[in-house]
Amino acid sequence: MPVQVEIISPEKVLVSREVEMAVLPGMEGDIAAMPDRAPMMLLLRGGVVSLHENGVVTDRFFVGGGFADITATRCTILADRAEPVSEISIDNATAALEALTEAWDKADKTDMSRLDVLQDKILAVRAEIEAGSTHA
């Protein structure tokens, strides 16, 4: 029995199909969405969603954070941004990391909420660079 997976970004629905399993980058660690799983809501960190069929990874998508709603038959991923790993631009991600690092250096170090947001973005872009480098 498969699980219906949807990956939705603000721009479009990237995926809507049944798979054997999806592995998601949760804030507390990776977690699998598969048939008959107990329902849960999951905060996502920047990382790769791997779709599995017949015991192998068939597709990989980078998500830049968001959350997932997992049930026994469905996994809906609402990503802050998402794209196939094969389409990651290392140059664009590296430029984004440089800009975020500069923003971190200039940020008021007493503004913890701002620092938390910047840290999450920096970690997501580093994960994007790693995912793109692994795929290349």
C-alpha cells in the first residue's frame, strides 16, 4: 500500500503521486513517511526529501524549510521553497550564503529573533549547497 506524497512550494505543486516511502528532513532529524504511520505534524529544516519506490530513491527534492502533515496514507509537504536537486544552482546558493553571512556579521547580536532567522537561512543554504554538490 503506497503513501500519497505532495510537495508544494509557494509557486507550484512540484510532486503529487504515490510512493513507497518519503524521507523528510525534520528539525529533530530525518523521518520516513510511509503507509500506516502514526499521524504527525513535522517542522522541516533545509534539506532533501527523498522519494522511494521498490526500495530505491527515485527522486530527490531540496526544501528550504516548511512543515509536513503525515498520516497513514498521505504526506503533504508545504515547503518555504522547493526544487528538484538536479536544478540546484551552486553559484546562486553560494551567493546567497555570502549575502546571509554578511547580514549575520552586521546584525545586532542582541536581537535573538533576527539571529535565529538568519541562522535557519544560513543552515538551509548550506544544506542546499551540499545537496547540489552531492548531485553534481
